[in-house]
Amino acid sequence: MVELVEAVKTYKLGKTEVRALRGVSLSVKEGEFVAIMGPSGSGKSTLLHVIGCLDRPDQGRVYLNGQEVSGLSEDRLAEFRGKFVGFVFQTFNLVPTLSALENVELPMTFQGVPRKRRLALARELLVQVGLGERLRHRPAELSGGERQRVAIARALVNDPKLILADEPTGNLDSVSGAQVMELLKGLNEEQDKTLIVVTHDPEIASYAGRTVHIRDGRIQEVAEVQT
Amino acid sequence: MILDFIRMSWRGIKTRKARSTLTVLGIVIGVAAVVALIAIAQGMQATMEREFEAIGYDTVFVIPGEAPQGMQAMPDRMRRLAFFGGGSEGAVLDLSRLKGLPQVEAVGAIRTETAIITAPGLEGQGFLRVTGLSSGITQGFPSYFSGFSLAGGRGFGEGDEFVVILGPKVAEDFGVSVGDRITIENKEVEVIGILEESEDGGMQRGLPGDPNYGIYLPIAAVDSLFGEPGKVSLALVKAAEGADVKRVSQLVEQAMATAGTPVTTTTVQEMAEMATRMLSSVQAVLAAIAAISLLVGAIGIMNTMYTAVLERVREIGIMKAVGAKKKHILSLFLLESGLVGLIGGVLGVIVGVALASVAGRLISGSMNVGPMAGGFSFSAVFPAELIVGALALSFGLGALAGVWPAQRAARLSPVEALRYE
Ligand SMILES: Nc1ncnc2c1ncn2[C@@H]1O[C@H](COP(=O)(O)OP(=O)(O)OP(=O)(O)O)[C@@H](O)[C@H]1O
Ligand SMILES: [Mg+2]
């Protein structure tokens, strides 16, 4: 499903270079649930962006679903991530001026899905994440946990095979955090979505089938967790 | 798809109400100026054409006296027209000489004088302008005289002398109706006709003064009341069909110069050309001003859109993260700026139409063209192309102003945009 070969990503800040990824190779099978852990600044988010076609590695290759994506143009990447990847961010990243329903609709708009179908599907997904009563609420009118559930509904709306979550519980209390994790785990188990979650919380990592540790832009070890 | 984008753009506009309103206002002013100016200019052009057409392009105006040579810098025809504008004292002309000229179909004379008038409705005496019309005018220039339809009574007939036709307003002031008598220069004259009220003053078909206040006599009556028979303030010559009107006007000048009574002529064609030339230079200046105000409006849109892009960097990042391509972001912002332009355009057209209508009414009656005109019937013209063009222009201008900001938005890298605080 996901295959990284010696991916390198370097950020240039003036004269200094920040080597966020220093040759990362990683393979994630279809239907797997992988946690990525590591200290702050170790390159977790960068890795997730490279996997999710939000960013391109400077060197190395990325394969998604058997297709090499590391050489694609920006627009082809946009198309690819629109159909194939759902993102969930620590800071939710909802559009503040749009209602919950419209936020969930948004990815479908760019795929050219007709409005009627968009509305029906967005409503269905919001009901599924337990927000059937909050369709018209703006993000500011929702709790953190509710916002993250809207974001999850949005990530699911184009029926992607891969869901990438960057510290999805980082801004949530433990109860909402647990709810969100249950939701994500359910997607992995019931809908067979491939799930990669970045976290520093071992408790969160324990939901995953496998944890990958990263430090200074390199994979440290791959630990199998009993399930 | 496009509808969804319009909806999203509209939301962008709505969320920044105050700023959008001000931006729209900038466009409204520009578009209103353009629409009003074009409508007024077109109205003037149409009115002029209509009026000159009504007089007839075969007509030559003749006034006694020579245009002064003083202002050499002025082109000849301008000098002549200026002379017409100043009016002439009038002089005795032997117009019968003109009737013999080849290519002349009709000759008419007009004599205006200021007379002492008494009437039932007047306290004491009035000093008012009276106009003597020769039978050549009333018969030879029917189209020219068509501005005068009678509300009551009859027109001048054969052998009429001390009779008067009054404009409706002056008849009211005099307190008279058809059959009543007034005195002009102590001579009793009978009111034989009263004109219908003319709404717009007309261009009086070249006659002096507003016909609503006109006091018209046969020219013979004016001659016998004021002496100097044959004195003419203005003569009209109609060229025969197919004749070269300019040539006829030259022949008229030559003939009268030979008779020792020099005259200055101008043709309706010349007047029309001069008026058109004046109008187009005024138009050019106004158009430049309107264009500048539109440009300022467009820069306003650009500024607003640029700020909007900066404000929404994160939102752009989000949209890209969920699959928006460059063209999606580009069209969102272009539509938004185009919509701002279009809204400004719609309001601008409304304001412009209102302005031009009001201005049309104000200009009407206050505009003078030549010595023979009083009020000027005028209304602005709003061709469909003007309205559609203004709307298309404002949308296009808005979109154009948005190109640069929209491109900036579309080029943002999704990761950078998401990191933006
Ligand atoms: N756009 C950028 N420009 C410059 N440096 C960057 C950029 N993005 C990331 N970095 C640097 O790359 C390194 C890896 O960043 P990354 O965001 O992947 O870390 P992380 O593991 O997600 O950290 P955290 O747990 O704090 O989110 C960091 O040192 C960071 O400062
Ligand atoms: Mg991070």
C-alpha cells in the first residue's frame, strides 16, 4: 500500500539546512494500522506529508497503491491525494467560515461530485461520527473533540484507502481523545482502511498494530505489538 | 461545479462585508461614471441628429453682416459659428435676389424685435420679444415649422397682417384666448392662434426663444410696426433637391455681397459637424476621467483580493490538502474578484442610469446651440450594448484585478500554507 525507499527531505532556511528526513524506508501493508512515534522535530510530520502526497521528497521514491508518486506534478499529486488519502490534523484544519456539513463536502467539490450526492454523503458521514445534530455548526461552535470528528468525516468522504493522522488527539482531553482513537480504529478494523497515526503518546500508539520510531529523520526500529 | 465555486466565492465576499462593500463602492463609482457619461453623450448625439435632421440638411442659415476677422487663430467655420452664436443686429436684405439663384428652392425671413405690449392679463406694459415670420418660412419650410402645432385657432393666411399667434405660456400670462386682442407698439392685433404646449421646448426648429413664450406675427406686421421694411434677423435658404448645399451657401454669400449687404452663412451640415466635434472632444475628456476612476476601482479590488489571499493562506492549504488543484484555487479567487466587480457593475449601472436621467433633465432646457436655439430637448440614451458591456467590463476588470493575487494563492505549497500562522 505504502512504500518509501530512501526518502530524503531537506529544508533550507537561508544558509542552514534542516535535514528533516535522512533516508527513510518504510513499507505499510494494506489494512495495517501503524503508529509513528518520535521526539519533537524528528521528522514525523514531514514523513506523513511525503506519504500523503502533500509534499515531495528531494530524493528517494514513494509508491502508493503500487504507483510511484514521487515524480508526479503538483496537480497530479493533488488529484491523487484527493481520491486516495484522507488527512486528520492535530489542529483540525477545518475552514472556519464553513459549517460542519460544508467542511465535509469540500473534498468532494474538488472531485466534481454533484451537490445532491455530496450533501447526502456528508450528512451520512457526520451521523456516523455522531454529529448528526451539529450539521450547521461552524467549527468555532463545536468542541475540540467534535471538530476532530468533523475532520475525520471529511477525511473519509472520498472513500480513501489511506488515512493519515498527525497527532489527532494532541489538542483533545483524554475522553475525546479516546473517542477519536476508537473511531479511527473502527475504520481500520471495519472498513479496512490503512491507517498511519503520528503521536508521542504511547497510549495512543498502543491502538496500532505496529509502531515505527523515528529520530533525527531516521527510522530507529520497528516494534511489533501484540494484538 | 462552477455553481459550487460561485457559492464559495460569494461566501468569501460575505464574510468580509465591510471591506467588500467598500471595494464594490470603488467599482460602482467608476461604472456609474462610464455609464452616465456614455448615456448622456449618446443622448446628445441622438438629440442633435434628430434636431438637425428635423431642420433638414438642405437648409442654409443666413445672417446679415460679416463675421469679424479679428480672431485669426480660429478656423473659418468656427469663426462663422461664433458669429452666429453672438447673433446679428439685423439688416435690410434684398432676399428676392436669392430666389433667382439656381439650386435655391425656398427662401424665408425672420425678424425679431423687442416690442411694448399691453394685454388684459398684464399690469402696465411689457417689453417682449416678437418674431416676424415671412410666408416663405411658414410655407417653404414645413418641416422646419412642424414644431408648432396649434392648440386652437388658425395659422397665418394670405393677407393677414395685424394678427398674432401666441405660445401657450405667454397666452396664459396675457390672459387671452383665440379671438381676443392685445396691443403691440400701440397697435391692436388679434390673437388668431395659440400653440400647443411643447414639452421639451424643442430646439425650436432654429427659431429664437422658447415657443411656449413665443409671440409670432407675419413679418409684414413687424415691418410696419418698427419701420425699415425688409429688415431681416435671420434668413433661411433651402437648397433644391440634390444640390450641393455648401455651394448654395457660397452663392448666397456672393450674391448678397454683390448687392452691398454682406451676409454670413452656415449650413446645417456644418453646424452638425461642429457640434459633433465639440461633443466628441468633451466626450474624450470625460471618458478619460471615467477610465481613471474605473482603474482606481480595479486597484481597490486587487488590494482587497491580495489581502484576502494573505488572510486565507491556511484555508488555501486546507483546500489543497483535501485535493484542490491549482486551477480550483485560481478560479475561486478569480470568481470572487470577478463577482465583486460584477456586483459593483450592477449597482454602477443602476446609479449611472439614474444619474444620466437626472442629468438629462437638468441639461434639457439649459443647453444652447447657436442663436436660433432656446431650450434643448434631451434625454440620455441607454442602448442594451451599453448595459451589457458595462456588466461584462466590470466582471472582466474584477477578474483581471484578481489574477495576480489568485496566482499567488494557487502557487502556495500546501505544506507551507498549512504551517502558516
Ligand atoms: N517548512 C520548513 N522549513 C524549514 N524547516 C522545516 C520546515 N518544516 C519542518 N522543518 C524542520 O524539519 C524538522 C522536522 O519537522 P517535522 O515537522 O517533521 O517534525 P515533527 O517530528 O513533526 O515534530 P513535532 O512532534 O514537534 O510535530 C524540524 O526540525 C523542523 O524545524
Ligand atoms: Mg509534527
